[in-house]
Amino acid sequence: MKVVTERIVPLGYGKYARSDRVVALVPIEEDRGPGRRTRVHVEGLADPIVASRSDGAILGDLVEPSEGVPRAEEQRQLLLDILDTLEGLDPMLRRIVRDQSDWNLDRLEERIRDVLGEEPA
């Protein structure tokens, strides 16, 4: 993969950086939350920009993907969207789905996390 030049990359909440000026992405570990996911170090700026997007999402905009990567990333994003939806389901609704359709949403959520390599919420 190579860095895309002269592309403006969104960092979230109206913040942008030129792709070929970004020199480092550092995920925020402490005090992470809405509006605070990644420190973006930009050439020519003394302090990093605090971005609301994840380092992976920003990195995806910074580089030209290899063949096959766009499809894989699209599939990964779909799994993340499904996981996000599953996490928001009421426990009562989960039981109804399991009882009425013999479809265990807890097991599906666990399988998606396993495929994505994510820890349980």
C-alpha cells in the first residue's frame, strides 16, 4: 500500500488533513470517547490533532488499497454494522428471536467478534 498524495482526509467534526502530511496515527487509550479516538500527527504542526475517527478508518483514507482490500474492508464494515445493531438489541427481543426462530443472536454476536478479532463488549 502507498500513501495517496494530495487527498484531503476527514478526521471528524470538521477537521481535515492532507494525506501526504500525516506522519503518525496514535490511538487514544485514556480518556477515549466521542470526539476523542486518535491523535493525528501532521507535518508542520507542533501538536497532534485529536480526531473523532478511529486510526483504522483514517488509515484507510490515507493509503491506496491493494487489490481485494476494498471488498474485504466493505465486508468488515458490514460485520461491524451488524455487530453494532446486535449490541443495541433489547434482551427481551433477543429471547423472542431465539424462541421464535431458533436463531441465537448471542452466538451470532460472539461469532462476528471472533471473525473480527474483537473482545466482548
